[in-house]
Amino acid sequence: VRDARASVYSLIRKYNESLDMGNAIRYLMTWNQYYLKVNDLCKKLGPSKCIIVKYENLILYPEDTIKYVTNFLNLTWTNNFLNHSQFIGNKIVVSRSEWSTDQIKKPIYKNSLNEWSKKMIYNTNDLNLRANMLTTFGYDLKKNSYEYLKPYNKRSKT
């Protein structure tokens, strides 16, 4: 899952659209509908078959997050997971039609994590109304950065 605010900003940039709230609201609502279905499906499958992983956790805590996922998948951990970009084109082939292929080829980087917050201002009430799945997934609508997110291995077992 990626924060809807960042996803919307990314889509608007990708399609070269204006950064107006009409476009943002349309994309927010689409994001919300999609992740409502994802969350429902994940609940139906149960915790032994589905986990929700935040994109921002992957960027902020790559080793911890990838270990969390590999443990869930019963895969043996290797540091190669942290250096995926070294294997693109050699052992890993990515689709040329995927629009984020250029990003997949790079090491994990934080540069654009909060870029959306410098360009777009969201009303918290609008977000609650149009993208309530943000709070379901634990995003803090009043914050424009992700320092409040904790690594998966530091979370309480409640």
C-alpha cells in the first residue's frame, strides 16, 4: 500500500495533469475504492495468506520490511534482497511496458518519499470523506512525512 496522497501526486505527474484538487479528488476516490477491495480480500484470506505492507516502510526500513515479507513467504533471507538493482537485466527481467521500470532498476531511495507534501495541500476532512482507507491502514492525515511509522520488528503484538 502506498499513501494515497503520494500515489495521487505520482499519477498526476505521470499523466502530466494539472495539480488541481479536481484531479486529486478523482484519483483519491479511485485509490480508496481499490484499497477497500484489497483490504476486504486480505481480511477474507486471513493473516496466514495475506499481509498489508506499506511502501513507506519499505523505503524507510528496507531490511526490516523485506525480512518481514520474506518471513511471511517462508523464504530464506539474503542480503541480495537489499541490492535488487544489481540483478536487473541479469538475473531479473522487468517488463518494458511497466511505467515504473526505470525506478525498479534503481536502488531503494528516499528522495521522493515526501515530495507530494511540497506540492499539494490536502484538507483532512476531504481525506476522511474521500480516502478513509488511509486511516484504516494507519496513515496519519495530519502529517506530511512518515517519521511516525515504526519498523515491523518494533511493533507491539496487540
